[in-house]
Amino acid sequence: MAQHFVINLGGEGEIADVINQQGPWALDPNWRSSRQGKTLQELVKDGHDFLIAPNDRLPLPDNSVDRVYTDSVPIDVTTWLGPGVQSSEIRRILKSGGEWIRDGTLYYTKP
């Protein structure tokens, strides 16, 4: 069975069985996830996997991701934390046929 690479960019920071990306701010001991209010260390202890990386330069190869989730995150804007998730990065990392699920709805499928 083929393995799928799925990533959650920002947002809740705690989707089970996927890589959860957060920016460098998640390393601050005062950071808490928005869903359960847990620290990064608590979420990792609970079995969640994380990629700590800036939103505008994801350290992932082109055409490498099967599905991207973005839930309740700023897209293509800058906030007090810095650049939000970049749609150009999502399109770059998605494989052909890869899906972008935005706030629970299929938003984009890469040709």
C-alpha cells in the first residue's frame, strides 16, 4: 500500500496522523495550541508529529505532498507572527492530483 504524505499547515496544530507544521513561535514555552491549549512538548508527548518551519519557505521538496490542510490560518497575509501560509508554497509542494483542504472544504486540486 502506498504511503501518503499529508501536512497540516499552521492552525490548530494537532491533527492526528499527519505532520503538523508550526512556525518558530511554537518553540516558545508560552505557546499553546488553539484547540486544546497544550504546549508543543505536550502535543509531541501525545504522539503528534511536528515540522517547525516558517510559513513562507517550507523545507519540503516540490511535488512531494498528497494533501495539505489549512484550518483557521491566514493565507497570503502577514500577521504579528510574520507571513501567513503562502498559497504559492502549497501549490509548489503538492503532487499532481494533490488536494488542498481549506477550513474543511476541498479548495484546490493540483493538475
